[in-house]
Amino acid sequence: MEFTLRTVLFVPGDHPSRIRNAVACGPDAVAVDLEDAVAEGGKREAREAAVGALLELDSPAVSVMVRVNGVGSSHLGEDVACLAPILPRLSAVILPKVESCEDVLTLAQLLERVERSAGMDVGGTRVVATTETAAGILAAGQIAAASDRMLTLLFGSADLSAELRVSPTPDGTELLTARSTVVLAAAAAGLVWPLDGPYLILDDDEGLQRSAAAARSLGFGGKAAIHPGQLSTITATFAPTSEELAWAYEVDRAFAQGEREGRSAIRLGDGTFIDYPIARRARALLEGGQAEGNSP
């Protein structure tokens, strides 16, 4: 898994000023939304506004994605076609309401057409598939492995909660099986750690922190945000703690010493047994902490 997205800030495609402001907030990625955040009658104007705003950005310091409309929508073809001028600048295209590998392949075919017309390398545009229905969750493994374009999965709790007739909670126990299925599917396909969907109650930092902590405990690499004010809480929750970094440093140091002595099964002073899988986990934690500028 080549990198981790901790924060992806969604912003309506029909508000160019918000797109610029979102980039300036410094999330790991900005997702310009052409789907649910745009009224049905304003899709064309939103495409034009979003593309214009993204063309004005001069080498943004954050990744930029665009969420197009779903395969079941009449807007998908036009959405993808309009991306031609900015496609080389995008880290990924987000496809909502994915329920089968065929949905991913449909988007891949549309992207290939645009890539060829733009003189780009075919296959270079990555895809984030959103699993947010019961059918999508049950097909998550097939979806994750559907195409070499797949970057990761995004779990959508709002639509799934409505379909299952459950009330979303900060701890997310009502959707535990679904979330775990998404994490397993992404891991099995070798994708970037998946993203949890947004916490939809603003001005509730405690609830947001609990929601992010629950997602992290299941193996999600990050969480979507719907407001810049959510970014700091999400970032802090998904960053390694000082205790975790101290543990990882001790494991890494002990394991390196053991390897130099020809041993691959090490016992720490407190009796903890470590081997290669534990050592790899410790190294990953240390690399994440260094990316944040932390030290054990």
C-alpha cells in the first residue's frame, strides 16, 4: 500500500471559491463533488465551474479528486468527458454507489476514451470506489479487485444506514460488519488503506473523534470530511500516539538487534514476543509518525 490518505475534504463543485479555500486548508486530498452536493438541475453549470476552478490552481500542494455521478445516472458520461482538461492533475476519480465490478469497468472505459483523446497514458487515472449499499458491501472484494486503476475504497454510511433502517452512531457498531468487510476487501486487493465516510454532524468534535477512532481501530487509513473544521480532529485521531510510537521504536530497535545476531523471534523485556509481522507493523507506525514530524 503506497501511501495513506488521512483526510479527504469534500466540497461542492458548483462553488469555485470553496474549492480554492478547501485546497488552502491543507487536507491530504480535496474531493470536488459533482454528485450529491449539486442539484439535479445544476449539473452542467457545476461541471464548468469545477473544471474552471481546478484549471486555475497552480500545482496545488494537496491531491485533487473529483466525485462524478454514478453509473446509474444519466450524467456520468458528460461528467467524465468534461474532465479532459484537468485529468492529468487528478489523483483519482471517485465513483459513488458502486455495486459491482462492472460499475468500475464502465468508468474505466469512459476514462480510457478521455485519456486517449487527451494524449495521456491509458490507465493512469486512478479510481476510488464508494461502497455505500448492501449490494456494494457484499461485492466489495470483487469491486476492490476489478481494475488496475483501483486506488482504494470509500465506505459510505449515510446511504447504507438508510437502506438498512438503522440510525448512525459515532461508535458505528450498527455498521461494524459492513466496515470490516470494506477493510478486508481493500487489504486483500493490495489497495491503499480505505477511507471511512464523513461524520455528518458539524460542531460535534467529541462525536467526530469517536467516529474516527472507531474507524481507525478497524483498519481504515483515514476519513472523509465535509467541513474544514473537521480536519484537525481527524488528522490527530489517525496519527500514531506517543505511546504507539514509543512501542514501535522499542520493537524496531530490538528486532534490528536480533537480526544482527541471527534471530528473527525476539522477546522484549516485558515478555512481549515479536517476529516479522509485528516488526513490519512497528516500522509502518514509525514511518507514519515521521511523516507527521513526530519522533519517539
